[in-house]
Amino acid sequence: MEPSHVSHPNFYDFLNRMRRPAAADLVRSIKSFVISFPFQTSNAEHDGNKVQDFLTIMETTIKEHPLWAHATYEEIDSAIEGLEKYIMTKLFTHTFASSSEDAKLDLEISEKICLLQHFIKPDHLDVPRVFQNEASWLANPPQLHSNLKFVQLYRKHSKLVSEVEYYLTNLISAKTFITNINASSLSMDESEFHRNMQLARLASEITVNEPSGTFQLSEGSPPIVRNKYIYVEGNGYPFMEAEARDLRLEDVQQLLGLYKQVVTKYRKLSEALRQLSIDENQLLNNHQRQDMKEKIEQQLEQAGNSGGTR
């Protein structure tokens, strides 16, 4: 067993080593790459290749550098991981969700998940009951498309293998499935699917009254700025990170508005679900009545046949 006092190299070990005078040449190369990166024409695929090429070159350089003489594989690997973390932190604003198309896809996927959550159940996806977890149905990962794209392009490719590759592939498949989902994907009647989607859209509409007037906030609405906070349906929770001591007197009115949003949305969702339940019960009762009618007719027919043979 490895002694408990042995510490594994981490990001801070990399930073500390890069502060040594002997690392001056490495620091110059890294700074040069980070500074020149934003000045190139933005193209996600091209940018991803540039990062991958730089990491490959630097891996060779680090292995041959005096600072890592006699270093273990683990120490070299930790240094490359530290380098990747450092440069991608510096380049994050230029590489993550860097195009309007990315933002558009993120919003579309988030909105679709929000609608599907209103009526899709594990049974619709043939998930065995033993694996069903309703709590997971509430997970709507923000910027799902941009996160997956970022990992695919900028995570060192040699790390996207084995178990990691398996999970990433599953996530990408799930995103594609959600993007293209329709009635046939769920073995659901076409009209029922569209009716459920319409009910979900109605449940997602919110009307908020403010002193400045009335405005409509619904799925897909552009951001609406109020007192420096931004409301975006599905994403805007302006006070989630706040502490009580951070609140001002004027924030009380805004919090009351947000509370009314939550209550209004809950009531509309409850009504939509209640209506959906009524419709399903009516459909079930109709089927039951039809089955009963058919059984009675069969019994009458059998009785008539029996009487005719006597």
C-alpha cells in the first residue's frame, strides 16, 4: 500500500515549477501562444486543431526539459494536464460558445428539454423500472451543446479514450436524440405528441406584472433587463448566488416578482397536467366501455348460438 504521506502532483505543482527561472523558455512559449490565439480568424475546428498541436509539441518539450529530468510518467502527465488547464482557462472566452450558432443551439436544446420534461416518462424510453429515477428527469444541463463541443475540440485527444470516450459518446448520442425527438421516437401517436408539446408550451408561458407595466416572458424570449438583473426563461435565477446580507431594500420588490413567476408557472403547469390526466382517464374509460360492449355482444352471440342448437 502506498504511504499516506505521499502527495500526487497537481495543478499547483505545475504552476510552482513554471515560476522557476529555469522555466523561462516554457513560459515565453505559453504566453506567446495565448496572446496570439485571439488574433486569428475564429473557426472552432481550426482553433481546436491549434490547441491540440500546441499540446503535442509542449508534451515533447516538457519531457526533454531539465525541469522534468528523471520525472515519473505521473509527473509528466500532471504537467501536461496543468498546461492544458492553464491555457484553456486563459482562452475560455474565445473558445467556449464562441459563435451565435452555438448559443442558438444551446437555447433550442434547453427549451426542448424543458417542454419534454412536462410529459415524457421513463416508460416512453423503455427504461427498465429498476433503473428509473424521476429525479434525473429534472436535470436540464445549461449550454449542453457548447459544453460537449468544447470537450470534443479542446480536451487533449489522448485523454478521450476508454471509459471517458464511452460516456462522452453517450452524452453526444443523447443530445442528438433530444434534438431529433418526435412521436415515432417514443412510440407515441403523432397527434398525442403534438398535443402534449402544445400543452407544455402553454404551461411554460408566464405573465408577470411589474410597476413599469405588463410584459410577457415565454420560452425563447430575449433577455429582459430589470434593475441590472437579467431574466431568461429556463436560465435566469438572478438571486441564486446571493446571500441575505447582499440584498438591498429595493430587491424585495424584485424578489416578490420572481416569487409570483414561480407560483404562476406552477399553477399553469398543474392545470396542464391535470387536464392531461383527465384526457388520459377519459381515453382509458372509453377503451374500457368499448371492451365491455364487445364482451356483452360476444356473450349475447354465444347465448344465441347455444339456444339455436338445442
